[in-house]
Amino acid sequence: GLLDTTAGGYVSGMEPCDDGSTVDDEAAYFDTLEYVATGRRQPIASYEPASDVTPHAAIDLDVQSMSDALDIGEWDTAWQWYAAGGHSVKSEGVYRTVRGFSKDLSGEPTYDEYLAYHDGNALYADDYVRAALWDRLDDASSAKETARPEHSWTDLTDSQAVQLAVKGAQYQHTWIYSTHELYSALSKCEDGNVAAESGAPHAWDEGWAFYAGSLAGEDGKASGVLSYALADKRCSNFGTCVADEPLPMWRSLDDGANSNANAKLLRLYQAGQQAVRDASRCDEARGYVERIVAQMSVPLIQGALRYAWRSDPDAGGETASSDGKTLAELNAFAAAVVPRVATCDAEAAEVVSRNVELTTAFDEAVPDGFAAVKTALESTYACLGVTCADVGGLLDTTAGGYVSGMEPCDDGSTVDDEAAYFDTLEYVATGRRQPIASYEPASDVTPHAAIDLDVQSMSDALDIGEWDTAW
């Protein structure tokens, strides 16, 4: 509008028109142009892709639409968002779908763990969602084109059906497909296909897109609705956020992530993207994938622990008061991680599975108690590649400290473990070398610098009179 420089405000009759617009309209679009202008890609949750994975990240909009429909009891609409999609464009007129992520991915180490646990049922994730929604879907639904899943539940409350379906989509579909893209990147790398837009880097970027989604935003602070968001939710329950004391030595308050898990994943992904650009570094990238899968498991474990306590009638005791909702959440989190637990220890997995079963007798939920679930999960941490410090303990937001019985386990780990490794990843991600006493090498001389460790060991031996050992 035309400003009145004398009286202030607008000149009478020259006020701005009203079409519902604001100066913030299309903010995301114009922010994107800044990156386009420099030939870069707009970050997704602080990760800068080497290729265009914006359409891939939009899969979370289908999950959000599915969740919104379930919240108002529109069961068949929710199924359509899950099965047919509508946001993540694959090609002209064709959408990738959440349901499409449930398929045979045999030969990929992480998927093979789940396939083995589910006795060779390649569609275990889809069956989980179908089982949750079956009784509420129209008989003509595409969900019912094949037989009802054998493990289908009966007598689910509406709130239970919602939790099982949404979390099944989030943590059994997009989670596993995120790992699929990493293995795809490794395969392409080994084949020598390292083209940014179509080869290993693109597949690697897709992994992050399916982990974080579009709703997480450029800096990740919006979190979104996929696994990235879960890590940020659970860190506030377990004292593993950037604001929690102590701040890990390898982190800074503005390092682009909230949870410690997401901070590790961000660095691993950034370093891995550099590795899969070079066909000679595929083995290096494979090492990153193993660590990524481990850290992706942390929020699932935290979710299972939290809801085991909340569902236990002798602990949080919320199963009955929530109409079974907390027990369904426990089941969903456990279902997403127990196949990995089973790979490590079948007996531990059996303990977890027995205690997360859904029952209409709410006072009989978690029959062995939350402590049994906690002990079983913790017994597999080393095998899973996580530590007690990674997981933390369930915080008591009322009395302070930790909830009784839900304190962090003790394996000698701290949040500062491998600080040098994660510091190094920052340099790997930019193609630089980590400085040695403030000097930044142009080549890899890390093995050469390690000669001082021999001198230190020699000195230690001499200090205790072990002359031949020193020699």
C-alpha cells in the first residue's frame, strides 16, 4: 500500500488489497533459488544432497496424510494414502508409495535380518499395516485382495489401530527402505557408477530423503514425521539431545542436529556421500552403512523402552487409561527393532516379543515387567553396534533424574566415545584432511603420525622396567 509519510500508515484509499497473500508466501521456493543459483541442492535436515531427491523426500507427506485421515476415522482414505500415494512423484503420473517400500530386498544385510525373523515373508511390513486396519476397511479395499494376514489382531481399539498402522508405515516401511538405498549405493559404487544424478551418490541421497523426509525442513528443526523426527522426540525422553549435559566433545550446539543419534547419522551420511563419489572408496562407505544402521536403531530401542515402562501395570500403568494406545505403541516400536535383536540373541528377542503382545486384558500387559524388556534389549547392545550412552535413560520429568529402574545401563561407554572419529568425519565430508597440530595435510598421513604411539608404548614399558618390551 502507498505509505502516508506525514500521518503514518497508508494513504486513505491506497491500503494494500487483500487476496490472502503475505510476504512469506513461497518462502521455501525462494530459499531454494539461493541454492540453485550456486549449483547446489537445498539441504534436507542439514544434509546437502548431491542430486535431486526432493520428490523422494515428499514420501513423508503421504505418511502425514495417512495419519491425518486415521485421526478422524477415515480408514479407507488413510489406506489410499498408504497404498496409492499422491505426493512423491516417481515419473509423470506415477507416484512412489509407502506400501511399495514393502517388497523383497533379499541380499541386503539389514533386510535379511527382518526376512529371517518373519520366516521368509517378504511382505511382513505390509502385512503389519493390513492387519492393523483390516477390520475397519471396506470389503472392496485393495488391502483385501490377498488373504488376511495370519497374525491379524482382533478386538483392537481405534487408538490401537491408528498407532499400529502409522508406526508400521514410519518404522517398518520408510526405515527399511532408507537402508535399501544405502545398499543400492554400495552396489552402484562397486559397479563404478558414481554419477551424481543417477549413480551411487543419488542412491545415497535417497537414503537420507527416506530417513528424514521433506517436513523436517532445511535445518531439521521441524523434525517431520519419519525416523529423523523419532530420534529428536526420544532424545528429549532419554537425555540424548544436544541441550542435555554433558555435550559430547565431538558436538557443538549449532552442528545441524538435535539428537545425538541424528548428529552421528548426519556426519556418517555426509562422509559417505563423499566416499561413494569415488569407486575406490566403496569399502569405506560400507563401513559407514554399518554404523548408520546401528544409529538408526537407537530411537527404536528408546521407543520400546519408554513404552514398556508406560504400558506395564506395575510401572507407568497407562495401558488401561489410554484405551490400549500405549501398548500398541510398544508393539509397534518393538516390531521395528526386534528382528535385529533376534539376529543377536533369539532368547532376548523372545522375551521382548512376549512382553509386547497385544491383549484385551490390559491389566496383564507386559507380563514379565518392563525390567525384563530392558534387560533383554540391553543384552544385545554390543551386537547391535550401540552403547548404553547412545541410548541413555528414561528421564523423570516430575522428580528429576531418571525413572526408577530405567536408568542408563553401564557398559563403560560415554557420549565422548569415538570423539576423534566423528570429528574426522567432518573433514571427510568436505574432502579435506583432519589437521595435525593445526597443520592440514594435503594427503593421508594419519598412519604415519601414529608413530608416536610406539614411542608412548616404549616409554610406558620403560617406566615399569620392562626393558625388552620397550626394545
